[in-house]
Amino acid sequence: MLKIRLTQTGTTNRKSYRVVAIEEGKRRDGKAIETLGFYNPLVKPAQISLKKDRIEYWRGKGAQLTPAVEKLLK
């Protein structure tokens, strides 16, 4: 099953995240099928960039959103 979730990037204490489509069983930082955007909570206001058309495409294919990604979409 596919999930749309966050993966960590950056260094210790300077985390940023990518929104990716990935198989459910893969590791947190495993190889993603497609990168769908990014999220940087360290700048004010937080920097969010999402490819909403691609997210809807993957949701149409049966991918599920994690709670963190659902919050970003709102």
C-alpha cells in the first residue's frame, strides 16, 4: 500500500522535511517513488510547497495520507 508521508532532511537541530509517495513498509528515509513537496518549519512563517495535483493523482491510485501530511494540506 502507498503512503504519502514526510521524510526528514537537514542536520541535527535543523530539520526540514520532504513530502513523498512511498511504499508503506519502507524505512523513514528509504527510496521514495516521487517527491511531492517540502516543509521547512524553521523559518517564520513556515515554508510549505506542495504539488497538490500530484498528491490528488496518488490519492486516486489508492495512496493514504499520514496525519502530519493531512495537517499540511489544510
